[in-house]
Amino acid sequence: MFKKHEIYKTDKYNMLTVEVQGKTLIVREISDQWGEECHTFVSRPEMLHWAEQRFRAADYAGREDERSAIISAFKEV
């Protein structure tokens, strides 16, 4: 059984989840604009580095609380 973590979900088409499959972490990003993107990581630090790059602070100017909630959800995985 794989453990699934929900990072955020705004509706049926905009969500980000992380599946833990043993040592492998699979991040699924579903968007109504781009469809589904799947990223596979072999370590937690690699996934956290990707999350820091994907959710840059400059992109969330004025919405720092939203970004910090997303990053803290990744750190809880």
C-alpha cells in the first residue's frame, strides 16, 4: 500500500499530491491548464529542492502564507 499526501487541492482539476512508494517519491501535479505532470524523486531532499524552485518566493509576493503552507506540507511528507 502506498502512502498518499495531499499538498493542496483547489478543485477536481487543480491539485498536487505526493505518493510515497518505498524510497521513491512521486509528485503528481494536476492542472486545468497543463494536464497532469509527474515527477519522480529518489530522495526527500531532492523533492524539497524541486519544491523550493517550483514555488519561488518571488512568484508568491503578497501570498507568502500560501507558499509557506505548501512548503511546510512538503516538509511533512
